[in-house]
Amino acid sequence: MSRRKITTLAFVIVVLSFVLSTVVSLVSLHRMAQQNLQELNKMLASRIYDSISSELSEPITVSRSMANDRMLIDALANESAVGTGETERVLAEYLTAQKDAFRFEAAFVVSDASLCYYSYGGINKRLDLAGSDRDQWYARFVDSRHEYELDVDRDEVSQDQWTVFVDARIEDASGRLLGVCGVGARMTGNQDLFVSLEQEYGVRINLIDAEGLIHADTDESRIEKEYLNGLQLSQGSEYVYQKLGAERFAVTKYVDKLGWYLVIQSDAAGERRQLLSALLLNIVLCGLVLVVMLVAVRVIASRTLALASASFVDQTTRLLNRRAFEERKAQLAQSPPKEDFVYLIADLNGLKRANDTLGHEAGDELIRGAADCLRACFGAYGKIYRIGGDEFAAMLNLSKEQLEDAMAALDAATAGWRGEQVKELSLSCGCASSREFPSENVSELGRISDERMYAAKEAYYKRTGYDRRR
């Protein structure tokens, strides 16, 4: 298999593995993200619920204690007898003590008989239930017959601060309504908590009533003006997780002390960021793997090809060896040789004599000289092989004229060759071409070339008088 095919196959395997692993990891990450988002929202809801419960415990306790305070009950019961002036003095002193003791923003009492709104500074105003929308809270609370009720609102003085007003019902021993009392406490801790959690986790936190009306929001413009619709609301103790659409989720929890619902909304933006990060990480890792693999494949392929090539190369002459020669013969045997095909056999004369008289280093020098001459004269026309100790072959494609020129060049090259240890070089050659023998296959052309080579060798020994055995 070629290096290109090896590299392509490796790339396909890596890319397919990357795609498969990416799909599996993204699906798993999506499921984990959904589960983590659900758990995160529940954790945030639990944290906020505990904070709200903690921050509301004191104002609720104080308001309910005030509603059952005998002094306050007697003051309202005797209001008509002693007059509003004396009642104002008594209640102002009482409310100041409550406000200062617990550091509340406000402490108030509303008389049902006179509709006077008493605060720690005295009579603040008389409620106008018929004409003022701001005073309708009193009528709504009284009509609800709840023991107490909470309302989170913006402070009229400091509009950037949430204030919870706890209203408690005051009744005498017979159950007759005397009025309403309560305190106003800043929810600074919860307001800051809402803001910090929204910024840190990218969620939206609200307190809503059963109709979905927003009573607490970090965006002041939405309070008591906008509704959250489509939510599943339960007054149980459980956290309710729900999907609001393809990419929006919510957790709701009933806050019994408020009678409202805590809502934490989130979207899939964080999940998308996680999935995108995972995808980018996989792409980067795949790119790195591909680069490393490409380098590795190139190195391995180069070394493999080098080893493969080395197995076909004669180490002494750097010509192709007999293994390569036999494979080439097998390939040519599959189809008739081309018209310009030439099979050449060359045998080195006097190699044994050089080895015996001058040593094997001289013999190797002679072999390399023969290879150099053959390469210089026939290398442009085909492949040249060393197929034995002193025997060479060539598979060539050249015209009759080119063959004649190459043979003449070989005679000149061998005649002019001089080595450091050996001073002369002679080759006996025989060749056969498809042009001469168009009906013969490569094996037969080889046989004819071999015969002609031996004939040339016989003529060489007759001409020189050398002992053929040497």
C-alpha cells in the first residue's frame, strides 16, 4: 500500500472516530448539563428559600406579638374614650420602642374605628378607603381574614431598597376587629443575594403570587406590573422543576411565610456554551491528533518505504538487487513486452582474479566500477540490477539507435575506467529486444541475452588469453 493510501486511510479512521466520539460526548454532556442545571436551580432555590425564611422570621414574630400585646389592644379599644390625642401619644411611644429595639424601618398601627394610621412619629394620616388606591391594602387584608400577611415593596424614601411590610390582625377577646399593626423591615440581604446569584449563574429570580404577579425582581420596573404565566405552582414543600420551552427552564417553591412562590428561571445559554466549548475542544484535539498522526504516518511510511526499498537494493552498488529483478520479470510476464523493450545481461570479467591477487576490497571496487558504468550509460532508459556476484541485468526501453549509442558509450566508459586498486574494467554483454524477437516473451528474451553474453565472454577470454577460471 502506498504512503498516500496509508495516510488517507488513517485520516478517515481518525475523522470517523472524532465524529463518533464528539457525538457521544455531546449527547452525554447535554444530558449531564440538563441534570446539572436542574440540580443547580434547586440548590439556588433552597439557598434563597432559607435566606428569605431567615430574614422574615423576626418581622413576622414581632408583628404577631404586637397584635397580641394587651397594651396595644387596650389602647385601640379605649381610643374613642380617651381621644386620638392620648392614643397618639401612647402608640407613638410604643411604636418607637418597637422600631428602635429591632432596628426596623417602620412600625405602625391602623385603628379600624378611626382609620388613623399611627406611626412612631404620631398620626401619619387617616386612611381614605373610598378615594385612595394606596390605602386599599387595608381593606384587602381585612377582607382576607388572614392572621398576618406580607408585602414586599419599594421603600418610598429609598426606591432602590426592598422593604417587607408585615401586617397583623388585631382583635379583642371576643374576636372583634380593632385594627391592623405591623412593621417594615429592609430585605437588603435577600436583594443583594438575588443580584449576586443572577450575575453569577445567569438566572432570573422572582417572587410571585398565585396569579403570577411579580412582587420581587431585581428590575424594579417589573414589580407589581408584570406577570409570569405558564408556571406549575404547588403549595407543597417540594421543588417543582419544569421546562418552559425548548431552551427555558424553571424551579418553583412555595414560600409559606410569604404566601408567594419563589421562581428561578434559566435558559440553555450556559449549556450551549458548554457544548460549544466541548465541540471546540474536540476539534482542537482532533486537529492535534491529525497533525501528530500525519507526522507519524509520514515518518513510519518513509521508514517503511525506505526499508522496503532497502530490501530491493544491493548495498555494494546501490543498484536494484535480484529480488527486485525477479519481481520485475514476473510483472513483465503478465503481458507481452513493448516493441522497444530490451533485455540486457552483463558479466564482469576478471573479478576472481582481482579478489585473489588484490583482495576483496579491490573486487568490490571493480564491482562498483561496473555498476557506475552501466548506470551512466543505461540509467536513462530503465532499471539496472545486480543479480549475482559479478552478473548484472537491465530491463530497458529504447530504440535501436539508442541501444547502439548506449553500447558504444559503455565500451568507452569501461575502457576509460581506472580505480585506486584496479586499473582496468571489462564487461561481457548480451542483449535481446522485442524488435528482434516480437513473438518471444521476457523469459525467452532473457535466455537469448544470456547466450549472447556467454558468447561475448568466450570471445573476451580468447582475445586476452586470460585463464577463464581466474
